[in-house]
Amino acid sequence: MLPASDNHMERRRPKVEAKKLGPLLPEEVINHTWCIEEEISAGAFGAVYKAFDLVKGNYVAIKASKTLENSKRSHIRWEAKVYEQFKGSSHCPKMIAYDVNTTPHFLVLELLGPSLSYLVKRLKSKALPKGIVAAIIKQCLGAIKDLHNACFIHRDVKPSNFAVGSGSNRSKIYIIDFGLCRKYCHEKECPFSERFDVGFRGTVRYASTRAHFKKDLCRADDLTSLFYMAYELLAGQLPWKHKSDTNVILSMKLKLPPTTMAEALDVNFKLFAEHLNYTSEPNYEMIEALLVNVMQEDNVDENTLFGWEHLLKKEENISKHKQNCKEIEEQCARKAACAGEEEMGDEK
């Protein structure tokens, strides 16, 4: 195991295509400690699995690289660095361990609940009440602010990169997946000089127009993506949801800037959109105050479970049922093995 490095490492894409690795398989044991159960999600740089800690007796999440990488330029090493510097935030999942001296490289994290994307898709109403949306976005804003204070920008803010906690933390929202994060400044110093034509970073649906133009992204771009998230939750969908052509989506975003989109929303969200024009340090406190206004108008409590409590309980029940079924199968297998040994003994 390696401690998270304090040295800055600028992430660059390899010049040649890296060798792809196969997925981890159920019951595969990693480092004699973590037993893989199932794949939870997969992204560009790695797949996330639910695993059981054979030593401590609890469940964890393991993110494993999908390609064979040099340990010094490993995406897992980079993410571990971000987790190490971001760990002081209450919106940061706990990093348990990581290893880049094995194949595949992997990162062990506390196991969270479902992503916001998963939960919203399963709610009956596609558009949520504005007070609930404000409560969700307020927590997401807090997570982004803490990440920015740790000197990183996320560059891929979207519903699937936020997840709720488990157990007593199911009201808390965590920000996840730091594969596209970039350090934008050294501690207590001005942001690095802007780079030019850096390539597209992010997810097209939620990316800012600056991202489309391949500009060096800044803190305001993370907040623009957060505004698109808020609009989607309030309206049920973004105007370009059914568009696949990137140029068409960019054209729609240019014709419908956040300030125009916010015209149909609450006045507080309109003020939020107007603030996105600033490229210097965002006024997080002002935006948070606007969101609190919306929550108070709708009588939404800070610890509201956002209407998905029943979905979380359903997830837990399904997980418990799967675990019970697995235990029953193991018991049956042991009994069958014992019966087979007895029959062999009788034959002798």
C-alpha cells in the first residue's frame, strides 16, 4: 500500500492506446483482503465494484483501472492524491487504501448509497419541488466549494457524480469520481495561468460552453454544470436532452444561456445564473444564501431526505435479500459436500 503523495502531478493522456484489462469477477479476492461481489458502475478510467472486507467484516467500494498503466502516471494514483487533499470535507468519501503496484491499480473507498442520477430516475415525478432541489443543490455546492478550497476543480459535475451516504448518513450528499479533476492553484496562491486548446473535458449534456470551446476550465465552469443540474431537476429535463450532435447542443446552449433558462425559474435561481458570469473566485456564500431562501419558502428542512427514503430502504432490502440468498446457497453447498463425503465413506 502507498501513502497518498503530496507532490503535484499533472495528468496527461498517454500517446499510445493503453492495453485494456478485463473486469474483476465475483468472488475474486484483491490483496487477500477484499472479495468482489458485483460491479456498481463503470466510467472512462475505471470500474467500481462492491466488495466485502474479509478482515473487518464490512462492505467497501473498489475502483479498479480498466487499462494497464505506468504506476507514476496512474489515474488511480491521481485520484488517491485528490482524496488525500480533499479528505477534510464532510462531502468526501473516506479513502481506505490504494495500490498502484499491482494489476489492476485499485482504490478502496467507503461504500456509499445510490447516485443522484439513479435516485432521480426512479422517482415518479421527473420534476422535483423547488425547495427539494434547492436542498440538493446546496449540498452539491458545499461539496464543490470544499473541493475548490482543496485547490481542485472537478470538470465533470453531473448527477451521476454525486451519491448519498448509507445508514445514518443517507441525508448527506458526497461528490465522487475525481478522474478528470485538475489542480488549478497552489495553496493560498493565484490560479495557474490559462492554457489554450486543452481539449474537451466533461460530459456534453452538463458541460459549460467554455468546455465545448476546449478552453481551460475554471471554478465557474463547475458551477455552470451545477446550474444545469438544478435546471434539470426543476424542469424534468434539459432543452437538449434528446440531442446527440455536440455542435447542435453547443448552439442551443449559446442561444439559451443560464440567465435566459432561469427566466422560468424562481428568482433566486435567476440570481444564481447571473453569478456564473464571474471567472474569479465564486461567491459561494451568496449562492448558498439564495438556495436557503428557496428552502425556507418551501419549508424544506436541511436534513430532508429529498423524497427518496423509500427508494433507499428498497435498495437495502434488496441487498439484504441477496446476502441471505448467498448465505443459503453456501449452506446448501456445504451440506451437499458433506453428504458426498459420507456417501464415499459408506462405499469404502
